[in-house]
Amino acid sequence: MIDVNDSRSLRAGMSESLSKVVDNAVQAGWPERDVALLLMELAETHLMKVAAAVIIDDALYLQRVHSLKN
């Protein structure tokens, strides 16, 4: 799980980096709304990738546990 103190520093660092990405995209002519929607889409894709890895890891773990019992 995330440590609250680590989470704050991670959030601060990522927030600063994300603000720079948004600022650069807006300065390049992209509407802020489009940038926000794209960031949400990218975040969702990343979340699904991480979630899939967790599901696969859990399934492999359960297979190992089952095989040890037999």
C-alpha cells in the first residue's frame, strides 16, 4: 500500500510534471479540454494495464498454491 508521506511527495512531483505537460500542449495550440480528455484516456489505459498485471499475478500465485497442495 502507499505510505501517506510518500504519496504526498509523489503527488507533488507528478502534479508539477503533469502541469508542465498540460502547459506545453496548450501552448502548442491544443485546447485544454482536449488535453484533459486525452490525459484521462491515457490514465485509463495505464490503469487497465496495471490491473491486468495484478489479475495475472494473482492467478499465477493461486495456481502455484494449488499445485503445492496436490
